[in-house]
Amino acid sequence: MKRIKVDNSISLWEKAVQLIPCGTQSFSKGPTQFSFGVSPVYLKKGNGAKVTDIDDNEYIDYGMGLHSVILGYARPEITNAITEAAQNGNNLTLMHPLEVEVAQTLSNWISSAEMLRFTKTGSEAVSAAVRIARIVTGRDRIATCGYHGWHDWFIGVSERCSGVPDSIKKLVQSFSYNQIESLEKLFTDNKDKIAAVIMEPCGVVPPNDDFLNKCKQLAHKHGALFILDEIITGMRWHEGGAQKLFNVIPDISTFGKSIANGMPLSIVVGKKEYMEVLNNPDAFISSSFAGEIVSLAACKATLKIIKEEKVVPLIWERGENLMKGFNKLVRNNDLIEFMEMVGYPCRPVVIFKENKQTGPLIMKSYMQQECAKRGLLFTGYFAMSLAHTNEIIASTLNIFEEVLKVFRSGLSGKEGGNLKNLLEGEIVSPVFRKL
């Protein structure tokens, strides 16, 4: 099958790199994450579960704005709420009643949210959470597990830490998921110095042996707070967050992405005794745009639909159907040693396995290439949304049925099973080598 036409995308990208450092606002949206030359670089519109690129190719999409769209693109009720709010001014000189109304709804949904503050991005929300923990404990160091944004306090733990002072880098140390002994070691090595344990509740791998509560107990034993970063999991794993699903109540937690169906809004929530430290005269978290009305209106409308249309159980059910269908196709094509769809049904992930014949990044690039030809934008993860109907999932599985046959043929073909020789675009690369 012929490669798709992406000439307009490539042309615009060449202009972008002259104007925008890295050419993109987010590494996760940039062409290092999609096989360049055979995948689109720019999308011009989305509707439901489908997107259209600037070369007029249409795709089924499961990236959903990097997990931020849980109802589908251009959902009419959300668009109407945004339009109506904007007509009355989107950011006024004084506060708007929606701040209180939406805060109350979120507090009712999230058991740990006795009080909350609005922010605009995930990075901002987790930075606020860390600031609060440092105020409460009077300590500086942070134990972290997972990804928590680009701000100095966290990114110093990664290899992308240029520009972060050494004094800041020393204040954050990482521990391993499902390995409580690695967190115990951090507390031993940093006695009475750790302000908080911050972690994502889960990714692909579930917490084993009550791991989250064990982390919380260990934090409290050593006088630290326990923070859950639910920027991705919130409203997707459960209406009350993954904390509700796993029966753990954090001291502080953060939510974003799905809460406003793609509009820029995030929150830091927590127990009143901790959140109230922001009332201290020497504490300061403030933002001109935190109470911006349009995003709050989108959040109100989004939460209403999530509740009324029982979105969370629906996306779990449909995600389960996708996982079962994909893995059946993998087995039918004798590809289980190369790939598998794993994780939670609300956000499954295709993992490509290390093997002697070919590498994971080559396999992902080849998968993207062949999926794009057939109208599927393959990210590797599947941020299930209400717009991913049974019909969309059936179409997706039909595409995978074709692609996995081609995949198997490529592994057994005249090129000696070297998928790299079948690539028509560039090989994708990870944003981080390690965290």
C-alpha cells in the first residue's frame, strides 16, 4: 500500500524549526514521536474520535490531545459552554462564581479534596503540590516515582536537566514502582529531610501488594506527606481518581487533562489542614489565568456529561473489547513474542518486546507507517474516550487485522525479516532515556 501524502506537514515543519525551538510546544506531539515522512506532523481539526491533517488525510485517533479529551473532539455541549462563557468575557478583573461552583463539584467527587486550587497545567499543579508539602513539613527534598512535568524541582532527576541548578537537582531523588525497599532506602539516606513522596498511582503496571498505601504509610512514618499525581489517571480510571479505585487517600493530589475535555485546567487538592497553609502570609501561589472562565465552564459541562452518561464504565468496557480484539489478532498472527496490548482498559498500551530479530522502536515506527496508510494514528497508547464507539473500535480492529498480517509478512519476508529495511520514514525516539 502506498504511503500517505504528508507534503504540507513536512513543508510547515521545515518552517517551524526556524521559528520555534524544537519546532514544537510539546515533545509528545512532535515528529520524534511519529515516524517522520510517513506520519502527519500537523492536524487541523478533530471531531469525535477522528482527526484530519493539513494534507486532508483523516485518521481514527486514540491520542486524544495527550489524554486531555475524554468525551471526544468538538463535543457540542462543551463547544456551546465555551462559546457562551466567552461571550461574557473570559477573564474578568474579579473572581467568577464558577470558581466556587466547580470547586464544590470536584470536592464532592474527589474524597481527598477538602480544599482545592485551580491551575492551568499539570506541571503547575504538581509544582504547587510540592510547594505546599515543603511549607507543611519545613523540609526540602522530594522522593518521586513517575513523570511530573518540566519544572525545575522535578526535571533535574532526568537527563534533560540543562539549566537546572545543581542545588535544585540534589533535592529530588527517584524510587522504583512496586519496590517499597527503594523508597525505604531514600528515607534512610535522607533522614528527616524528605518533604513528600510524589508518584503517579499507576501506568501500565498495577500497584502490587497495596503498594500505594505502603508508600503513604512509609511517608507518614518519616514525617513526609504523600502526594498522588493524577494528571492522567483522574476522571479516567475512576470519577474520583485512581485513588478511589485503589482505596488510598493521599494528603495532596493533582488532576488535569480530562477534567475539562481538552481545555487548559488543572487542580491541586488536599486535606484542609495542608491546603490552608496557603493562607500563611509568607506563602504565595497566584495566577492571572487560574480562574479563567471559559475553561471552568468547559470543566462544569465535562463533569456533567461524565456523570450523566456514565463515561468511566463505558470507556473501560470499550477498552476491554479493544484489548481482547487486538491480542487475539496478535496471537492469530503468531506475534506474541513481538508485541502485546497491556495495561488498564481505560488506557491500554501496545508494548513492543525486545527480541533478537528487531527492536521496539523499529517495530513502533513500522506500525505507525502501516496504520497511517489505513487511517489510524498510532501513538502506542489508547486514551479511550466516549467518542470511541463500538463502531470505531470495530474499524480500528479491522485496520489492525490488515496491519498485523503485513507485520508478520515483513518479519518473514524476502528482506530477511528486517523491518528496518521496510521503513519508509524515520525511526521514532524516546523523549527520555530514563526517569
